[in-house]
Amino acid sequence: MQITAIHAYEVIASGGYPSVEVKVTLDEGSIGVASVPYGASAGSHEASVLVDEDKMRYNGKGMLTAIKNIHEEIAPHLLGMDASNQKLIDSTMIQLDGTPQKSKLGGNAILAVSLAVARAAAASLKKPLYLHIRDYYQTGTDFSALPQPMAVVIEGGKHADNSTDLQEYCFSVLKQGTRAESIRIMLECYHSLEKILKENKLSTNVGNEGAFAPNGITSNEAPFAYMLQAIERAGYTAGQDVGFSIDAAASEFFSDGKYVLKIENRALSSIEVIEYFKGWLEKYPIVTLEDPLHEDDWSNWTAAKQMCDAHNVALVGDDLTVTNKERLQTAIDSQAISSILIKLNQIGSLSETVETCMLAKAHGMSVIPSHRGGGETNDTAMIDLAVAVGGRFIKVGPTRGERVAKYNRLLEIERELNA
Ligand code: PGA
Ligand code: ZN
């Protein structure tokens, strides 16, 4: 399984800017292709997305530098290497880069190569990617419970203008059954929500992730009433068939030591913002709460976790942990979270991502692989990863081509496993 060619090029991502795609060829003819996304509300501790800064192209957001790095810095070291030795491939690139956030070669460059190599190896082994990841990293997953949909249905924050301060309100399917059924339930609730928003004279335009972005909504709590009605009208029971997941993405509205809720004209301290969310956990069928606090507000995360534990709600780290093993370890040591969002491009290689997932699982945490809001491609590796590590949910927006590609991949895997 010798790598004989690595070819990188730009593809257009959902945000209308380019991203990186890589094609890896092996000596026996197998090919692996992978592209990577980027975030809209990226945490400051994430692996870098290296862009050209050439204002004459794509407002400076071209990816030609990352691509040049792949051809000139990465490929010369990887050509001839064994594609089945993913850990060595990834550690070679990490060493070549040598910076904590992969800012020299670009996390986007390294991850695209990492995933393309994994796909080429899987093709050579005649295995689907999820099976290759499961077997190679010995994750021990038995595929008896595939991840459930966590679909963003109302979005605000950095994902949509004039909507909520909080970034995401999701339907998380709880009902046991096939994932084909889970996806149908989620989409029926989504369509039902569309009708309800319309009846309430709210816009049903969608934001970055295909979720509604009701213009001019006047409180961050208002979405829950519509979401409850939507579930009921679709014929399901909130809290039993479908629960709520919130991603506050609080780093995005933290300013001068306060959590600034613009649409409510309030600025809250850490303690007050925990109380604010507590009120919701008491009233609504919330199953997960993500990033309720700033990414470096460590001491208050512990208090937030105690509050969530008391309500049987999973407290999820995203910008806090950025799929980074060291940050996860800090979160474990300080009892800051009970669940972790996973984004391959936050850390920038497949091996590091799987390691973080396994560390989380070893500490009893659920893992939730996620799409990105800024620029997604049609690549579906995040689904294979989620299946391979036994993710509890996948966070993926309900509509738009680059999002439904993920759900269709999950359906494909389910069919394959049941065949
Ligand atoms: P992003 O946000 O991909 O736009 O950074 C998604 C999230 O915060 O979960
Ligand atoms: Zn998030």
C-alpha cells in the first residue's frame, strides 16, 4: 500500500469560498479522495485554517498556500510511505508542521491528506471507511447503535443575522428504531416547525446550516415554544421521541467579562448565565447543553457541569475542548464536561481525532461528531468517524446539499450493516 501520488486542489465549500480537497493514489491503483470544512464560529484554540491572505482572490480566503504546502512540503515526505500506517502518516505531518495549532502547513492541508490516505487504505482493503477506522484504531464499536440525528433547526449567533444570540437550537432524536426512522422523525418535526414559524409571522429563511433563522425574534427562550409545538403537531412526544439540544457558542457573545444577550438587552456574569440556563433545563426537554460558557472560563464550567448533572443533561464542550486531547484532559481533571463535540478539522488529523474520542469514551463521556457552519463540503468522513467511534449523536443541519449528504451517508451505512 505505497503512496505514489498526492494531488491537492481547491473545491468550493458551502460558504462560497474554497476549501481543500486531496486525491491520494496507491501503487496498486487504489484512490482516496477527501475534502475538509471550516467553521464560522471557530474556537480560538482550534487547528489553523491556512488561507492565502491574497485580497485579489476570494477576499483573501483562497487555499492555494495550503495546496502548495501539500505538494511541496507534505508529499515529498509521504510518497513511498505505507497508507495502512495512518498513525505514522499523521505523526509525520504533525512533526513536519511543528506548531501547536498546525499553523505552518495548515490544519486544513494536513487533515485533507490524512483523510484521503485513510480512504485510499480503506479502498485497498476493500472496506468501508468506518470499518477501516474501527479496525485500525481498535475502537471496539459493535455498530449495534448508530448515532442519532442532532439537527440544528433554529440558528442565530454567528450563523444568522438578526436572530437569537445563541447559535443553535436542535432537535435530537431519542426514539429507538432505525436511523432511517430517526431521520424521518427529525425532518417531520423540522417541516412542522416551518409551518408554526410561518403562522407566527416569523421568517423561514435558513442560515448557514439549513436551520431557520427567524428574523426579529425577541428572546432567546422563544424558540422552545415553537419547537415544542412542532414536535407535538408532527405526532411525537417531546422528551421521549425528540429532545432539545442547545449550542450557546457563548465565546461569541462574551465581551468585557460579560455574556451579552443583545436581543434581550442584558449582560450576565458567569454565575448569572448558569442560572439563566438552569431555568431552561427545569422547563424544557433539553438533553444536551453545549458551550454555555466562554472557551477559557474554566472555573465556571465545573459549576455548570454540576448544574447539568443535577438535571440529567449532558454538558458538551466544543470551543472549550476543540477535539484536542490536552484540552480534553484539562476538562476531565476539572470535571468541566460530560460530553464532547468532535470536529476533525478542529485538531487536524484523523489519528488525533480518534484518540480524543477514545479518551472521552474511557471517561464515560458521549461523543458527538459535528459538521461545520462556515464552509462544509459534500465529504462525509465525519459520519464514518461517528459510526466507527460509537458516537451518540451526529450534529448536522437538517437541509442543504452538503448537510443531507451526511444523513444520506448514515442511511447508506445502516443499509450496508443490515444487508
Ligand atoms: P462552526 O459552529 O462550525 O460555525 O464553528 C458549529 C458549532 O459551534 O458547533
Ligand atoms: Zn458549538
